[in-house]
Amino acid sequence: MKPFQLTNDMKTMTGVFYPTGWMVLMFPGEQAARDAARRLEDDGFEGDALMLLTPGEVLRNIAGATGDDGVAPSVGSEGDTARRFAELGRQGHYALMVHAPHAADSDRAKDLLKDAPISYGQKYRKLVIEDVVE
């Protein structure tokens, strides 16, 4: 697992966080996120395919913290997703990003983590954000 690094290909042209091909999974604490990463690594997910984000990184980079409520104004499902990430980040939740560009990759990750304490999860596909956990 590598430290979080926000790259240009994880953002839209307007700078909104949208990492196509990645799953973003929230966990109630650092150890739960690290345990999930270890499960994925043990089953063949490469270290570069996994990134851990602290609650502060979630607020700064995913939720786009800029205002009093911690979230930049946005519309649609991207805005709803950002608000949910921000809410969990403020509660101390950690995020694990999993590079899963193909449906088989995300299905495998979901199966490996079916018993993990995921508090919220999304998969960013080309034109849609897909719920991983409801």
C-alpha cells in the first residue's frame, strides 16, 4: 500500500475529485482500513493499487473542503458523494482507495471485504459513481 497521492487523472477538468477506475472505501478507523488493505494484498492486489487516506486527507482531497460545512458546493451525485465523505471524515473515518478498473476487479474486492466494517463505499466508473456499500 502506498501513501495517498492526488494526481491529475483523479480529477475532472474542473478539478473535482473523480478517480475513474478506483473504489473509495470508508472505514471507522485506521486499523480497519489497514486490515482491509492487507486482505486485498494477500489476494493479489498490488501495493500501488491501494492508497490509505487519513480523515484530514479525505476532507482536503476527496470532499474538497473549502467552506464552513467542509464541502465545496456541487450538484448531483458527485456533490452527495462528497458530502457523505466529508461527514465520515469529520467523524474520524479513514479511506482506502482500491484501483479496480474492471468489473471483475471490483467484484473481487467486494467479495474479499464482504465482512469488513466498510461504512461507505463508491466505485468511480467512466460516467457513473456506483454504490459499493449502501
